[in-house]
Amino acid sequence: MKVVADSTSLIGLSQIGQLSLLRRLFGEVYIAKAVYTEVVEKGKGKTGSGEVRQADWIIVKGIKNGLAVSMLKTYLDPGEAESIVLASEIKADLLILDERNGREIAERQGIKIAGTAAILKLGAEKGIIPDLKLALDKLQASGFRLSKGVYNICLGLEE
């Protein structure tokens, strides 16, 4: 399964000590160069920087279609734009992306998406995350924006 991840998910999972969940679920994960730059280089000294730099299962990949990235950067930050183009170029099975505008654009392109909370839920379903509510609460406590609706859906409290 080919999976591409954006910055927000990498940072959020790192903040709660769950970055390795991606490896356990998917084996390897692709990230765009702009995501690496944002998380590891510009984020040096912050949560996620060292974790992503040291993760040998995270593959940094360049983008071929610079024009598509330039067009998307009108609406999105560079990491989101490159993540969507990368997912399209490598025919990813899944793009982990949390920002609403990026999700809408990716969906219009036929890219399957999931947010960080959905990845935690998948981890719980596979028995990797023992307490989904605790993981979601820690994610929110770290400053990660998670709507009440998404929180409740993940916990099966809403449909």
C-alpha cells in the first residue's frame, strides 16, 4: 500500500509518541520534499523534526509536476500542494491530510484521504492503539485541532 503523509499528521503523531504507528500500519510512508523541509529543517528543535529525520521508513520523494504544485500553492501551503501532487504521481492508495481545503482538492482528484484521527482509529481497530479516547485526548491536548464531530465519529458516538 502506497501512503503519502503531510506535515500535520507527522507532527501530531510525533507529539503523542505515535509516529511509529504509520510504520506499523503501512510499512513505509512517502513524504514530499516540502514536507521534509517544513518538519525537519524549518522545524528543527521542535517535536517531529528528529523523529521524522531518524525514521528510515519515511521516504522523501521529489515532485515531477512543478506546474501543478505552483497552481495548488495558490490555495495551499507548499507541503500540502506537494503532498497532493506526490500522491497523484505515485498513484498512492492513501493521502494522510488534515486541512480542509487540501482534502477537498485531493478528493476532487480522486485521491483517497484520511486524517490523523482516522489513522489513530485504524490503529485502535488493528489493536495497536489500546485506548483510542486517550490517544485523541492527548492529540487535542497537544494543540492539534480536532472538531467535536470528528472526535465523536472516531469514538462511535455519532454517525
